Amino acid sequence: MSSPLLEIKDMHVHYGAIHAIQGINIKVNQGEIVTILGSNGAGKTTTLHSISGLIPISSGEILFDGKPIHTFPAHKIVAEGVAQSPEGRMVFPDLTVQENLEMGAYLREDNHKIKEDLEYMFKLFPRLLERKKQLAGTLSGGEQQMLAIARAYMANPRLLLLDEPSLGIAPILVQAIFDAIVEINKHGTTILLVEQNAYAALKIAHRAYVIATGEMFMEGPANELIKNEEIQKAYLGH
Amino acid sequence: MSENVTYFFYDLFQYLVNGLAQGSIYALIALGYTMVYGIIKLINFAHGEFYMIGAFIGFYCLVSGMPLWMAFPAAMIGAGLVAVLVEKIVYRPIRHAGRIPALITALGTSLLFQYLGQGVIGADPKAFPSAIAEKTYMLGEVIITRTQIIIMVVTFALMVILYWLVNHTKTGKAMRATSFNMNAAELMGINTNKIISFTFFIGAALAGAAGVLVGMYYNTAEPMMGLIPGLKAFIAAVLGGIGIIPGAVIGGLVLGVAENLVVGFWISTYRDAIAFAILILILLIKPAGILGKNRKEKV
């Protein structure tokens, strides 16, 4: 059996005196969509930020393709093949849609393949094509979310981290965004998805982890967790 | 009566010419203030010293017989490299310590360079070599000197280059991305430390250019020369809207012209007072500056 693409081993994260992540283990295999669920403040975003190198871990290991990356600065982790669409989208408001996407491909030199990926993103999100000369700050929330995902994809990552892609988005766009995530995955990109919208996430994911107050609460195949009574009560609103 | 009106206009145009030349210098210095503020939210009070350092590098190059076209870029690059070192040694270790410690550190760095300059170079003003033969041109009764023309042309050229750099190069876009949000920029694979170093370099190089131009204009250079122009450029940056690059240019020119109008039509000793009066007014009326606006997050 081949080693997982991403492996987090007994990771702890502190914010000053706060022990935000208390020893979690996560594996993401090549080709999967894996989702991390949990309520507000459970440590989902912290986990993604630690993978991306924005928040240092206190102990444990993060292995990407078997290589420890938890000591790397954030920009080096992108070079390794891990890109993130952050919570709150964080598109560059004073740059155009096109320029935002160029920034996503900042480290790449393969101009021909960049153009191909750009066209693929415009096919996936036609709204971005229509608005490519517009400043990103003038887009609606949903369009900014599409841009944030497309921008992360433009790094040509082997692992794409998506933080709350449905947060604050009009319901009609949520489905379109989740469809796009499935399409990107089928196209060959492994995805680690953090979501509060547990139902939507479980429907597209292969496996899921549930974090509660910094600790692993439950894990398993998504189609099993979606039927689990505890999960239904706590996160699915049944 | 009509003769008086004619002379009024000659005076007015004369003060405008002088003001635009002076304002170009403020604008060049203000650009560095505003770029550094835009990227790390630091008011770099040592920025005026990069201008002084640029003037002295230009001074020593010219004194050693180097032609102006070599001394000028040497001063820009030298001032830029000093700024890169200051950022790396002084500001980077305290980047996350908060704004007040950074501000105090910047003031300390400014004093360090001023007094180091007095210790090493000497406090007495040096006679700046006249690198070009001075000539005056008459437009009617309005006098414009060759140095004034050079100041305005060089400033304009440097601004065009800066505009191109910031808006049309990958590095420039990375600068804008970093100034919006450092974490978001890092997530693009941008080495934000490198971008910050580069921003200090460019800002100080522009200040260094201003230093040489002023040396040529007033034929003098001394270690404390960065203090007042540094403060004026800071006012110009705030006036235009701190962190906004075109704002620094507008603020610099407005300040230069306003000073010269006050000096010409009113009382010459109010030159510095008017700058600070403008600062107080803008803070009262429009604290975000001429081009400043409040941005709201979109939901």
C-alpha cells in the first residue's frame, strides 16, 4: 500500500496559553476528497493553517508525500504542492480577477500549462471569465469564493485545501461551488475540505474527520458518518 | 492696475514653478514612506535618513570625479541597500511586536543615522559639487533653472517607472498582494520577506535620488538634512492618503506648491509652519487623506 499524500501525526498547536489542537491524526490519500467537520472554534481552520505553514505546530509531524513540511515557511509549502483557498476568501481586492489568478500561479514557469489551467478554471467558473478584467473587490461573495478556489487551483497543487467554501454564500451558489469541487477532484486533484455545512461536505467527500474542541471526535467513510446518529444530532440538525 | 495684475500672475507662476520643483522632492521621499506603510503598516521615521545617505553617496561619488550619470544610480542603489539592511536587522525582528514599539524603533534608527553621520562625516555642511553647469531660462518674467527642470523631469521619469513596476510586473503585483494581506500572499507562494525587502529598497532608492537632486539644487549636504524633508514627506504621504502610491505624489506636489505660495505671498518664515498646519487640517477634515477611502468587506 502506498503512503498517504498527507499525513498529520499527533499534531499539537498552541496559541499562547491556549491548547488549540490537542494531538490529532489525519491521513489524506491520493485522489480523495476528505472533509474535516466540527463546530465553530473546534480547530478546523487552525489545522489547515498549520498544514499551510501559517501557524507553527508545537509538536507532532506533518508529512506531505512522506516529507516533513511543518518546519517550512508558508511560501515553500506552496512550492511543495499544497495550495489553500482560505476562510473569508482573501482575494486581492485591488487586483483584477485575471491578476488574482496570475498570483495563484506565482511560482510557476510553465506558461503553456498555466494558460491551460486558466482556461479550465474559466470553463468551470464562467462568471470569472465574464469578469476577468474587473477588480476582485467588486465581485459578489459567491464570485469571490469561486475566484479564491480558482486562484488556489492555479498553483497546480497536488493537494488543495479549501476552508469553508460555503460560508456566507447565497444558497443558489453553494451547489455550484460543491459541483466544481467534485469536478476538480475528478480532474486529478486531492482535496481536503473544511466545512460547517456538514451535510453538503459529507455528500461529496470520501472520508471525514470530526474535530471537537481540538481533539478527534470521530472519523470514517463519509457515507457512514452521514447516517451516524450522533453526527446527525450534532451537525446535521436532525 | 493691469500691470499689477500681470505681475501678480508672473509671481504666481514663479511660485508654482518653485513649488512643483520642491514638491517633486517631497513626492519622491513620500513614495517610500507610503510604500513601506502600505506593506507593513510601519511609519518609517528613519526614511528621511535614506535621503540623507543618498545625498552623501552622491556627494562622495561626485567629489571623487565620477560623472553624474553614474553617481546618481550609485546613490539610489546605495541608499536602497542601506534600507534593506535596516529592515533586516532592525525592523524584521520586531515586526510582530506591535505598532508603538516599531514607531519608537524607527525614531531611534533615525537618530542613530543622524548622529552617526555627524560623528563620521562631521556636522558641518559640505559644499555639494555642481554636477551640471547651471543655466536659467526665462518664460516671460518667470525664471526656471536647469536644475529645476532636471528635478521635475527625473522625478516624472522615476514615477513612470514606479507606476509600471507596481502595476505591470509580477513583483509589483506581489507587492500589492502582500500589502493587502501577508498571509494570503504567502499562500500564493510569495516570499513576503523578499517583497518587503524589495519595497524598502525601492522606497529608499527614490529617497536617495531626491537626496542627490536636493544636493544639486541647494549645493549643500549635511547629516541632519533628512529631518525636516523627512517630516514634510511624511505629511505629504498622509495628505495624499498613506499607503496609496498616487496619493504620495499628489500630497508632495500640493505641499510643495502650498509652501511656496505662503512663502511668496505671505511670510517666508511660515514655510515649515504651513506644512504642519496642513497636517493638522487634513487630520481634522479628512484623516484618510485626499485619495483615502474606507473599505468595507463584502459579504
